[in-house]
Amino acid sequence: ECASKAVEETSPSSPNPLMPGNLKEAPAAKMLSTPEGPQGSCSSAIAVAATSSSKPDEAAPENAPINAVDEKVALLVHFMLFKYQMKEPITKAEMLKILMPEDEEHFPEILLRASLRMEVIFGLDVKEVDPTSHRYGLFIKLGLTYDGMLSGEMGVPKTGLLILILGAIFMKGNRATEEEVWEVLSVMRLYSGRKHLVFGDPREFITKELVKEKYLEYRQVPNSDPAQYEFLWGPRAHAETRKMELLEFLAKVRGTDPRSFPSQYEEALRDEAERAQARGSVGAGSTPTATASSNAMSGSSSHT
């Protein structure tokens, strides 16, 4: 049964960086209550992270109380998730209707902040697909084609968790111990063996579902006694995601430049060169199959 409203108004449980050892001082996050959603949507049990930023353009709109703005942003995130579940596009008119007429002045800032939360927490990009009608689509980030939502079930996309784990593995030298992964996830108050209100059982999702979907490899560390386990990218992650695009996203979250992480940046450049070479080796007589369209929702989306 769907919860009628979100709970947990809390801040990160520890000052751990988003990516251990590399991305330091990650933006703080706190869980916000989300009002009852349209049509009693199951997404009413949503914990939305409010990412702080030192950037002046991400401050609360002038003359608008911070708490009131946070509530509007959380409400808009809730509505976006509902529309994603329904596989429907979003219009500016619909968003303003969900908010209040007097919010139109602050709408660009509210939309910007809501889009950032959708991106960082749920792994979805909010893009304007029709400037004339101000219609927006929700797209799975980084070329990924899986959102963790089982067919026929109402829930929230879990792509943000997948991106977080893939980022941790990449930043730790392409393999991360189980302890390192849970250290990263603790920033979002996700713990092994503890069911999360919004994301469910994170351990089962990570060690079983993402392994089954071939996004992750989960294996014992060679010669470890007692046995320890580690995560690596699976073949599907390698096929769908570019390391440079992932690094750019992680740097954006950190508020810095990809070149701030020299070893990862060099590796990402090599990855780009290898992909370009592979594309060139396809041959002039063959045409690569288009796959990009399967991960977008601009009127419809695929929940696998």
C-alpha cells in the first residue's frame, strides 16, 4: 500500500564524501516531506534531497521564503515523478496549475531546483522537448536504459542509485569494495540490511537486481580471508555509459571541473578514443544500430 505522505526530515548521516577519496565535501542533502500527490499517486512516499549549493544562481528566489520555496520544489518533484510513472510528458501549464498562480514569477528557479533533484536523486533529466507548447520530457541519464521500476509496479526510478554506484566504482579505480559502496550510499541514508521507505531493500536491489540486469558485477575479492566482496561495472554499464559523461556529471554535482580528477579524466579520454576507434572499425558498409531512443520518455517511457 502506498504511503500517503513522505516522511524522514533529516540530513546526511555523516560527512562522508559522495565519492570516497575523490569527491570531497559533496552537497549536503536533507529529506523533505512531500505533499499528497495527484490522484493519490504511490510516489507520495518520496524523500526528496535538497542539495545545497554555494552558487548564487541556485539560491532561493528573491522575496520568497526559503521554506515555502522548498515546499514548492518538493511538490513539483512529486508531480514530475507521477508523470514519469504515467509515461506522460509535462507542460508548463500543468506545473503552474500544481503550484499557484502567484508562483509564476519564481517558476524558472523552482523548475531549475526541481530538475536538479530529479537529476541527482532519481537519475532523470528534465528537458524541454517543445519550446512552443513548453512541453517537457523526462529522460534516463547517461544513456542508461533501465530505471529500476518493475513493469506494472508504482514506485520511483532508481537510476540515481545506479549512477552513484557506478561513479563510486569508477572513482575508486574501477573496483569498489562492498564497504566502500555502502559508505557512499550512507550519504543517502541507505544501509545494508535496512529497508528504505522510498527505495525499498537496497541490498537486494544492488547485489541481485543490478547484477541480474548486468549493470554490476558482484564478486569475492581474490584471496580474501575472511571473504570480502567487491563491485565492478557489468557489461551493460560499459555498453551504455561513457566514462567521460559520468565524470562530467560527478563534477557537476561537486561544483567543479572533470579535470579536477586527473587520473579519472585521463582514463575517460582513453575510453572516448577507444569508442571512437570501435565506431570507425564498424566499416563503411555497415550502419550501427540506433539505441539511444530506448531510454527516453517524451510522451512515453519504458519501465523494465
